[in-house]
Amino acid sequence: MTLFRRFLVLLAGLFGAAGVAGAAAGAHINPDPSLATAAQFLMLGAPALAAASLVGAAGGAGWSFADIGGGAIALGTALFSGALIGRVLWDLVIFPMAAPTGGTILIFGWLVFGLAAFRRLRAAV
């Protein structure tokens, strides 16, 4: 498994943990619905990153649409959820339009990840 794919798996674990923490914060610290939305996106992103890593590995050592899509999903999720969580919990604005930018990157990432369906997988040994 390449270093980038290992990084995606690491991010999957971090996103999953952050999603649970965000859901808990929404339930116990601040009931703002944006926290629940951020938590949901983190918890959806976590298995997506693991899947992107696995699909990429199934295609071999080279770069694939799964890697690029997974990277975009990671960036978009971090930006979207980070912007929501930062605004709600710490009144922090990463930059103007950070959440919509993250959402747009997420859409792009999912579309590119879908293109991985057209890559030929390496033969089973």
C-alpha cells in the first residue's frame, strides 16, 4: 500500500473519531444543527477514505481516480466540517465561503472517485 493510501486510512480513523466527538458536542455542548451536519459528513467521509484506499490498492501501485477522489473527499470533508465546527464552537472563520468551497470539493471528489469504476483491476494471483 502506498504512503498516500496509508494517509487516507489514517484520515479515515481521524474523521471517524472527530465525527463521534462532533456528534457528542452537538448533543452535550451546543445544540446547533451545524454540529450534527459536520459530524455526519465526517462519519460519511471516514468509510469513503478507507474505500478509496482499498479501490486504489486493487488497481495497483500507480495513481488512480480512487486516490485523487479520496484526496479530494478528504480535503472537502475537512474544510466543510472544519468550517462548521470552527464557527459553532469557537466563532472561528477559516476564510469566507470555506464551507461551500469544501462542499464543492466534496462533490468533485465523489465524481472523480466514481471514475475509478472504469479502471481495470489487476488480475488476482
